[in-house]
Amino acid sequence: DQQVKQNSPSLSVQEGRISILNCDYTNSMFDYFLWYKKYPAEGPTFLISISSIKDKNEDGRFTVFLNKSAKHLSLHIVPSQPGDSAVYFCAARFSGTYKYIFGTGTRLKVLA
Amino acid sequence: DSGVTQTPKHLITATGQRVTLRCSPRSGDLSVYWYQQSLDQGLQFLIQYYNGEERAKGNILERFSAQQFPDLHSELNLSSLELGDSALYFCASSPSWGAEVGETQYFGPGTRLLVL
């Protein structure tokens, strides 16, 4: 049972446009959500996070939105750059635990 | 460079064998996490150690075990290997026990295991 789902395995966006990556979750007990970026032959690197008490967090070109009623998380990248081409994982943490659940990832390709 | 190191980078072995994967966390980090990523799968949480003690367990098979040593490095032991154990194994570390909001995990480059 996949509790954190990234339904789009891949996404292509033109350079300079907005990239929107989506993530859905099923468990109301998640209290903290993160996005990681992964380049080939490297481990995932932390990108941005959001606590369940917020609905938006922004860091430069990256913004994460949380819609708790819809159990939906999205990552916006504006403007998209070719260097953003990577696999993006969303992750959620069970409240009061150290257990993180990761999605299956979305491969973003930014076209120059 | 995340500061987390993993050895070896690649490992090829046969079914029924046993292997040990090694992880050194970032300097000062007390928690180590192990994850498995199979083809087209997300990262599956296996186990967490905090300051030498097991803290949380995920979908870790009984054939797998781990430990964290006094110098905080960790080893993941995989035994009686099966073809399906072929995967990328990632280690991550964090400063504390991972329950703090805002705490981030830092991942190593992974060990790619191929069981033939």
C-alpha cells in the first residue's frame, strides 16, 4: 500500500516556464513533508520542506504547497532551469516518529 | 557532497551469499538511516539507529540486519541473498533522532548491489 504517491513518473517543461510536481498521501498522521532532488549516481539531496501546520513554504525559485484537506502536496519551480533536470521525491514523516515514507519519484526534464 | 560516505559503490555477488554495506555519517550526526531503492520503486525505509541504538524499523527483512558502532559508522548486513535483493541501498544521517520538525536527512551516494 503506497501511502505517498507521485502519479506522474515524468514531466517535461520548457526552460523559463513553471514546473509543477505533485504528490498525494493517504495517511492523516503525517506531520512533516519534504522534497528531495536526485541526480544520476548521487544520493537524494534535500530541497525544501513544510510542516503540516503551514500551507506554503518558499525558498528562492522553489515553493511547496500543502493542501491538507485534499492530502496533496506540490512543488513549484519558477523559472525552471536545465540544471533542475533530475528525479524529485516527495517524502512524509509519521507524526512523533522518525519514520519517513518516500514516493516513487518524478523525473523532471527541463528543455533548453 | 553531503558528507555521508558509503562503501563499496558497487557490489556484485551470487544468490545465497552475504554482504556488508558500510556507511559513515556526516561529522556530528547521531542518526543513521538505511533505505532500499529497487527498480521503479521509491526509497523504502529499512531501519534507523540513533547514537548506537536501534530507533525505528521499517520494511526490513529478517535476513537483513544492521548496527551502529561507537564511532557512529553503521553497517547493513544482507544474508542469504536473493535475486530480488538487487537494488540501490542508501544511507542517510541526521543530527538528532529525526523527530524534530525541520530536521533533514543527508544522503550518501548509495551502494548498488547486484545479485546474480
